[in-house]
Amino acid sequence: MKRIVLIATAFAVVALGSASAAEKVKKSSIAVFVPGVMSGSPIYEMLVAGVKKASEEVPGTQVKVIEGGFNQAEWESKLTSLAATGSFELLISSNPAIPALCSKVSERFPKQKFLLLDGHMTGNPNIYTLRYNQREQSYLAGFIAGLATTGGIPGANKAKRIGLVAGQEYPAMNGVILPGYREGAHALDPAIEIDFRVVGNWYDAAKGAELASSMIRDGADVVLTIAGGANQGVVQAASNAKASVVWFDIDGYAIKPGVIIGSAVVRQDKAAYEQTKRYLAGTLPFGKAETVGVKDGYVGFIEDSALYISTVPEATRKRMAETVSKLRSGKLALPMADK
């Protein structure tokens, strides 16, 4: 029996799709560390879903999910404890901050292997990383926000101003997402201003509502929210003020129909499923870092939702579709910096 324990905000079990493939793989035990909690964390929910899908393809595979908590200061010690048990051939996780922590753990436990999503690190023979092109993702979020604030959504005010509420500041936010969001908006009009504010954690909905209300009063009529549980406060504030919200990572239109005008997504479930299967087949290229985006089918914008179609005017949807198509075909290239 293959045991694959998911430590994510969880631990879970994974496996291969066919008996012949499974026979090629030695007995394995995998821990998937998901930092945070499942509730309100779609990126981690997708991680677990992807691993569970892989595990269901091998009868007898067991899955256990354990939450890791919000305190980032504890992540390294928890990862170290997992490696120290010697029980897991592979640790799986997902977070831009995780590769650096796992590199430190790897120094102490050189036999430990890591499969890390939503992060980037090259050169460590024990670590494989796959990151999403969040420049493309945030560009799409900025483009729909830019369309909205320049008149593409009914009710937009005269100010060319959009907002971004983040749970916390971190390298990917400051170095990729915020610049990409600005880049997408400025592709429409360089005069658009971006109001960036930080909750300070990933759960305070009241603070999220306070920040969103303030930036809306200051002229922002569209807000991108990337704040975990605090997203709900942002959405309620926007709804109360008749402003709009752009969602990140998953299809968010049903969260508040008529308020959510765009969903720029990543296919973390697809990545977790496929990369886990690569490991089980013995083909995961440790030491390598890969980046995937719109062209690869891992980053996108939800255009076929009935709620999107009913909320966003046809002319605006057409402009979005043209931009997505350019990214998909490679006509518009937005590479990530290799660092």
C-alpha cells in the first residue's frame, strides 16, 4: 500500500492511475504541508483537491489533512519536524515563502525531497518548484479593473482610480502582483492610479472592510482583494458602496453576484495533481524550477460564467477576451523575472 500524507494546512495521500504505473514506484510516504487553514484559502483547497484526485486513482491510498496555521514564524520549525521524523520521502507545499524555508531544512536533512508549488528556486537537487506566472494573472486583474474604472462597468465614477487590498506584504506581492496589476491597468490608460493597502493578516474581515471603504471614499471604484478571510469584508464594503471587486485565484462570481466583475485564476488543482503523478512515476525533475502561465493552461480569466456575462457589458467582455487570447497565443508576452 502506498501512503501519501498531505500536510497542508493538511496531510494527504496520493497515487498513480494504473496498476502498471504503480508497480514502477517504490513504497512512498508523502507529506504535503499547506501553510494556513483551509477555510477561506482557495489556493490550499485546490492543492488538497489535486492531491486527492491523484490518490483516488490508486485503490487503497490513504489521505490525511492537517492544518498548519497562519503564523509564518512557525513554518520552518514545522517543516523541520516533519523532515526529522524520516517518515516522508517527499514533502509537498505551496507558498512563495516556502522554497527558502525548505532549502534550510534540506541542509539539515539532505535526503529529504520537496515538491513546491507557487514558489521558485533553482539549483537545489532536492527541491522541485513550479510557479504560476502571476505577472499574467495580475495583469488580467488590472486590465478588467482598468476597463471598469474607465467606463466599462455601469456606475463607475469619473476618477481613474483602482484599489488592491492585500493580507500582507511579501516579495511576490510587492515584486510581481502589484506591478502586474498596475501594468494591466496602464495598458488601458497610464493615468489610472492604484491605491494599495495592507490588512496585516489573512483573517481580519473588519479591517478589510475598513480599508476597502476608505479607498472607495477616496475614489477607487474597483478593488482587487487578495486577503484570505479578510476578502469578505472587502466584498461587503464594495457592495455597500456600489463599487466592484476583482477576485484572485478562483472563480469568485458567485460570492457576490453583480459585485465581482472578474476572476483571474490559477489552476493549482491541476498542478498538484499532475506534479504528484510525475513524482510517483519517478519523472519529477528535482533541482529544476518551472514557470507556467496562460499559454500552458495554468493561469486564466473566467469568461464563461453566466454571472460574469450578466454583470459585465458585452463590449468590456470582448476587450477582455482579446487580451486573454493574446496571452494564450503568445502575441502578448509577459515573462516572469528569473529570480
